[in-house]
Amino acid sequence: MKLGLGCGVLGVMLLAACGGTDSASDRSEGSCRGGAAHPVPAQRVVKAFRANGFAVRASVTDQDCARSIAYIVNNRGEKKDGTVSCWVSPHAIYKPVLDLNLHPPAYSPIAGGRKAELSISNVECVLHATDTNPEAQVKRFALAAHQIAFA
């Protein structure tokens, strides 16, 4: 079953990664667990997106962090080419095959516009493209997704 991306992704991942609990003790705003992430390390995600023109970084102190997540990879503050957000779990929670959706539905009227999303093993990412050349941004996102999956 494909989990939904968007505003509720962190809560969904907390449920999946923490055995169905989403209590305050499972969340610590701004504090990811860090450490090893398998089978896809956070550095592979960063390298793939940077190779395709997205200025992303991996963080364990991002505002979207939670203890059930190893790293947040995003381009917070560098969004001229769209907003990329990835959640890298310490272990697999998805199928070990690339699930790439280049035309997902809008999840809310606030977060409308062109999107793309991917999941594979322990990685989930979403692109919210800007209005400036969104198809090129989606194409670069897709290239990064394949580099993550087939590196």
C-alpha cells in the first residue's frame, strides 16, 4: 500500500516506523535520530539530487525531524527550482523497488500545483515544483529518483 505524501507524511511515517503510535514521546521537533540508514543511505539521496541541480542537504536538526526518522533531506531556503523534501528512515518501510509518481493528485488546495513523488525501501520524497518551468523540475526529480534506485 502506497502511503500518502504531503502535509501528513511525517505522521504517517511515525505510525509506520513506530508500530502505530504517534504519541508526544515519539516526536521531538528538530531532532532526527541520525546514524545508519539502510538500504539507501542519506548521502546517496543528497548526491542524486545535487547531481540534478537541487541544492539539498541532509539534516538531523530540521524542523520536520522526528526520532523515528534518520535524516531529512531537503532544499529548505533554496527553492527556486521547486521544493524537494525527503524522509530517510533507518530501515526499509517500502518495497525495494522504485515507486515513482510523476502526476500525483493534489492533496490540498494550499499545496496545489505540479508535484512528483517517489518511494523506495527507506526513502520517501516529494517535489513541489515552482511555476517557472515545472516540467523541467519534474524531469530532474525523475532522474534523481532513478539514480537513487539504481546506484
